[in-house]
Amino acid sequence: MQYQQILDTIKAESLIRSNTGEVASYIPELAKIDPDKFGMHLYCINSGHYGFGNEDERFSIQSISKVFSLTLAMTLLEDELFERVDVEPSGDPFNSLIQLEYENGIPRNPFINAGALVIADILVSAIENPKQKLLDFTRKITGNPTIDINPKVYDSEKKHSHRNASLLNLMKSFGNIKNDIETVLDLYIYQCSIEMSCRELATAFMIYANAGNTLSDNIQVISPRKIKRINAIMQTCGFYDEAGEFTFRVGLPGKSGVGGGIASIHPGQYAVTVWSPPLNVKGNSELGMYALERLTTLTGFSIF
Ligand code: GLU
């Protein structure tokens, strides 16, 4: 497959499109990002690295971190984890409170905020110093010890986390949060403020394309069975209330974040990441979705 040629075509096509998206501003620090940043990186199992643009510039991974926290939790626990969080698409915005009330505090899936907060609670119960452990886990699967958080994004979200605090309070009233709300919220905000580049994210996401193995360091991080499950949740729940649209247009499992990143995989083939900060109305990178749609169209390959 001529991946570099295909990526060059995607870049040329993308740059002449008018982008109607808007950079996330509800976390004030994110609003400062240059909307014209655009990078893409593909890491192929058989033939290595391809990319263009701002592929090496770190950005706020935000909700993409929910895949790493779920993965870490699944390395520590078995199926009992899914008694506290379901695996169904929500069809509601990522930070919605509505379903939680009538579904007795059990979030629809681990990739909406409520679900990721339950996973954070599980990590707080299961390990000492979960912030450092989650960061170390992210560094390990990326093979890069310099991955870190952006303290300004962390502080900024701390000051604007009332909705996530209400999700935690509501779930605690149903008995589905075991730890102190401030501690769980702190871990969640910390993981969202991790910064990575497209190249680093594609490298980390190789474990989802390669049956749980890092490929570069040949570390089996998690079992193929658990990777199958995580990929299934990415496919059905990875794009807020636009998971159906992403599956329809792109046809790959993946996860987006309000920092404008999308990380996606083709099992057995490659991991790919795009970054373009302006988001569509559902909160997904507008250009990122276009670029990935073109990737599966131009390669003629998706998982379907
Ligand atoms: N930290 C963000 C929040 O909780 C993450 C949202 C996202 O990327 O979807 O609002």
C-alpha cells in the first residue's frame, strides 16, 4: 500500500476545504490553540511510519485518554468491571446527566464522561498513586518516557469541572462511586490533560491494532480477548453521539477528544491519528473525520 502517497493526497484535499468547525472553548486553555494546526500519522504493522503536517507537535489528548484508563483498568480487573459501567452507545452528548438518572447511576459506556469517571474511581480503589501509574502506562505503550501532562490545561479544567463534579455526585448518590469525589475528579482531569503528538498516539494505539502487543518493544500489554472488547467499545461508543456516523463514513474503531485529535485503528494493519482542533457540532474534529474517511476510501479498506 502506498500510504505516503495516500496521505499526501489527503493533505492536499483537506487544505482546500473550508472548515466550519470551532475550537473547544468550555475549557478556556483549549480555546488558545491555533485552529490551523493539522497533522496526521499512520503506523503500519508491516511497513512503519508515514505522516504529514504537525504530526510531531503535542496536543491535549482529552477523551482519547479514556481508552488508556479503560485499558489499564482491564489489565487489573476481569468482567466485574462491567457491572459498574455498561457497553452500549449513549446517543447523548459526552457530558450528559439525563440517562444516569433513570438508569440508576450506571453509565452507558466507559467513553462518555460518566463512564470514564467510574473507571477513574476503579483505578483510585485498585492502585496507589493512580495518576503516576496511568501516566507511566501511557509512557510504556508509547515507548516514550517524556510523555506528560500540560499543567495549564489541567489547571484550566480544574476551574471548569462543575458538570463532571455533578456526574460524580449523582453516581455517588446511587452508590456507584466509592471514593472521595475530589480525588476521582482530579485523576480524570489529570488524564485528560496528557499531551501527545499524532506520531506518539499512533504508536500507543498500536496495541489495539496488534492484539495487545506494542510491536516496537514487543511487550504484550493486555490479552487479545480484552483488546477485542476495547475495540468493540471504540467502534460503538468512541465518538460521542456521532459513533454511528463515524462508523458509517470511516468504518474503523477509534476515539476522539475535544482537543481535536482522533486515534483510530485497522486491526492487523495500522494505527492512525489525525489532529485538527476545530470541532463539529457533535464535538469531533471536522477535518479529522474527513481525513479518515478519505483514508479508508483511498485505500479501499475498512473493517467492513
Ligand atoms: N476533559 C474533557 C471533559 O471532561 C474531555 C471531553 C472530551 O474530550 O470529550 O469535558
